[in-house]
Amino acid sequence: MSTAAEVAHNAAASRYEILIDGTIAGFAQYRMRGGSMVFTHTEVRGEFEGRGLGGTVVGAALDAARAAGLRVVPLCSFVAWYIEKNPAYRDLLDDDYRDLADAQD
């Protein structure tokens, strides 16, 4: 049995999902606001925790935001943490949010 993770964009549900053998193991939920993707919640099901799947789905969602030319607002604390730990994504931050994040540094 394969345990390869696959990330899929479920536009109808406004989220990126990570699947393991066809089962939704977790997701990164967002809503669109103007030209920004506002991340509101990230979740990994208990039986799939500890495998780095949250980071995988968030990284894929951020890559998609970059490819689409969108800004990012990480209201979800996990997404904010992920960007903090992976500063290559910091340029995606919405200008207003970046000002707040800079004040925290």
C-alpha cells in the first residue's frame, strides 16, 4: 500500500487538501478577499499527525498563491508559523499584514 501524499485544490470548498491513498488527511482552508488568499484554518486528522503533512499542504497552497500572483494573509496560526520558518514565502504577505508581522520581529 502506497503512502504517497497528494495535494489537491478543492476550489468548491475553498481549501487545499492533502490525500493519503485517496483519503483526506488534512487541509488548509482559505477565503478570497480581493487579490489576497486569506488562510483561516489548517487541520490534519489525528491518525495522520506527525508526518509533516500540514507543512506539505500549506507549502503547496503558498506555491499556488505565488503562481496565481496572489497575496497571502495568514490568519491561521499554523500558516503564520510556516511562513516565519520558511522566509522564502514572506514576500507573499499582504502589505498590511507584513507591516504587522514586521512589528512583531
